[in-house]
Amino acid sequence: MPASDRHLDPVLLAGWKAGAAVLLFAALLAGLLQYAGGDLWLADRIYRWQGGQWALRDTWLFSTVLHRGGHHLSVVAWLAVVAAWAASGRCKIVPAHWRRPLGYLAVTVLASTLLVGLIKRCSGVDCPWDLLRYGGTHAYLAPFSPASLGQPGACFPAGHASAGYAWVAAGFALAANPRRARLAWALAIAAGLVFGISQQIRGAHFLSHDIWTAALCWLVAARLFMLWRRRDPEAPVGTPVRPGNARGGA
């Protein structure tokens, strides 16, 4: 077995192989929600539960704490990762062998959120609160439909949920420790669910928007991990650099 295969953690290998399955499952489930009425069915019930309006849209809990607060928390966490990466090997608090996983984590979280944001700007898909069905002014257009192209809507996929789901990259960064990797994945998915569901309750997104965001963040994290690993196959992310085997660069 090649040395690079021996170093590849089973948890990571399973995660990478699941990438195609994640995308396929997301496409099938999101397609069912979008084109078989699942999105509208769920949104109808959330809307009726609030008395035929998005009554919780601007409340302190959903707007200030979970939306703005959640966004700020993710930004602060990312800045902390960047600061730790810059300090790695230069102070005792952040060991030198953390530099590669921290660099991977910072780049991947940023790439995931930027990708989701870019797609949002070009999607032409409206938020539920913009739709005639829910007191708005626009007709419903499913994502990827020809009619949505060139429209001003910018609500697909779910941007706020990416503030949680983008952190699935932490699980890959901790691949050398399967227990911590699983914990990191669980925390990131939990954060994504909280942020995503809170936005659905506010009327900002349909369920399928969150599913696409989760799938995109997972695929970006998995793909960038493999690119990082090809750069130095003998020292996968999360593996301490041993004296005598250290290589130049970060």
C-alpha cells in the first residue's frame, strides 16, 4: 500500500467517498421539495402557524440573536482561525504543526461562504416572504428554472445556513483524530440546522435552499482537503510535523 494511502484516515476516506452520494442525495431531495411541492407544503404550514404572516421575521430572537448574532459569531470564529494560523509556530499557545490544518480551515470556510453567496446573487430566486402566496408581490419560481434566470431575486441557496455548514471543514482539518472529527462535523451540522431552520421560520428560505447549502459546503470542504493533501501526501492535514521530516513553507 502506498504511503499516502496508509496516512489517509478511514473517517476522512469515508467522508470523501460520500461526496458524490451527498450531491446526488441533495439533488434528488431538493428536486422533490422544489418540483413536487414539498417546499411550498412546509412553508405553507410555517406561515399558517404564525397566523398567515411572517410574525417572527423581525423578532429579537430570530432576527437579532440567530440571524445577525449567528453571522457575527461565524465571522469572529473565522478571524480567530486566521489569527491562530498567523501565530502558529511563533508562540507557545499555537504549535507549529497546527499551521496546515488552520490554513486549510480558514481557506475552506471562506471559499464555501463565498461560493454560496455568489450563487445567491445569480440565482434569480425569491425568498418566501417575497411571494404572492405569502403576502408578497412575486410569483414562485423554482431554482434552476429558465424563468428564474435574470430575475432580481437572490435567496437561493441559503446564505445564513452556510455560516454553520461551512464549518464542516473542521472535521476534515481534524482527520488525524476521528473522534474530534466526528464532533466537529456534528457541531457544524447542528449550527447549520439552527441557522437554516430559523431562516425558514422567518420566511427567508425554503427547506431545499438549506439542503443545497449543506451539500455545497461539504463538497467544497472535501475537495479542498484532497487538493491540500496532494500538495504534501506524506503529511496529511492534522498530522504533527516530526523533527527531521519538516518541510519548508506553510
